[in-house]
Amino acid sequence: MKTLLLTITWLLAGVAAPADLYVFKALPYAYDALEPYIDAQTMEIHYDRHHRAYYNNFIAALESLGHDGADASLTEIFANISRYPAVVRNNAGGYYNHQLFWENMAPNTSRKSPNTSRKSPNTSSKPSGKIAEAIDNTFGSLGNLKKEFSQAGATRFGSGWAWLSVDKEGNLFVSSTPNQDNPLMDVAERQGIPLLAMDVWEHAYYLKYQNKRADYIEAFWNVICWEEVGRRYEKALDGLNISK
């Protein structure tokens, strides 16, 4: 009843309700599509319980704010996240971070699951085009990026994320954030536009890898969709009006 009344209030005010502004997207592949690197049970629980809960809690938190900034875009919310209640920070981050995480991954072309029913891009063995050139220019090689990115995930104490992002000058950088924070937030040590995200919360890997986070991180490199990472990089450069 409370949700219905809030929705009616939004409509009468001529403002879209939070549930209409933000969408819980379908997973772009089957739960078993990333096997054997990420198991189907982990994917199902991670997506349908954890991610969905972040989304639902985010919408509820925005609705509780009424019209006080509740119709802002995610970019606006993150840019001013220090002014929002912790419940918005945690759940907005969890909603956005997981969506990027799913889209960063794709079935490995060297081992396709026979039960995969949804069409999706496949992983490529390595980056190509502008993102490949930027990686070489910044890190010296893909191997060096892998080492730095993996270290960021491995050394994140407790729960959090590892990121490959591009800053406002168009430079790539690796970072990690605690909990559900991300580089778009004004509380981040270094801010930028995320291109690649790796979840290092235990729920992302514990069913298969138990306490062996390093094994999960190594496996993650087999399901990165470099096509998507490259697309995000070029889109970020266009938005920053930077020619590379």
C-alpha cells in the first residue's frame, strides 16, 4: 500500500517514480554460461538474490526521500553520494556495480556451455583497438595490467571491488574500493569512469573457490568481455571530448 501511494504521488507530481527511472536488467547470458570459471549456482544466487536485493533496496531508499533528489540520475547521485544517506550509497553502488560486472563478462569462446540459451557477446583472448593501445601505453602490456588489477582485488581487505577506469584526462588507472563504492562516487580516492569491474565480495566466489580468492581472480580473466570494455572506453573518451 505504501509503495502504491508513493507511485501515485510521483505521477501526480509529474515525476517518474524511481522504479520507472531504474531498471533491473536481465542477465545477458544463462546462469551456466561462464562455467567452469564461475559456477551456475553462484551466478543464480549472486544475480537473483544479491543484485536484486540491492536494486529493491535502492528503489525503496529513493522512494523514502520523496522528491528531494530522488529523481536524479545515477551519475548525479554518485557525484554527490557523500550527501546521501548510507542506505542510498550502499544500495545504489550495489545496483550499478553488479550491472557493470555482468556486462563485463561473457561466455569463453574456448568452452561454450551446451545449455546456454541466450545470445551474448563472447570473450576475446585479449583487448583490441583503442583500449589495447591505451593499455600498452599505460601499463606496458596486458600482462602488467593483469598483475596490477589482480593485486588490487587480492589486497582489498574484506569486501569490495577492483576497477579499471579512465580519468577526466583520458588516462587509464587501476583502483579498488570498499563495500559497494565505485570510482564515480565523490568519496573515491581517485575518481573516474569505470570500464572493468571485478567483485571480490565472498558471495561472488565462495561456493566454488571457498577462501581461495586468488583462484577466483585468475579465473575471472577467462571470462572478461574485452569488446565491452573497449566499447565503454571509447564511449568515455567521446563523453570527455578526448581524441586518442
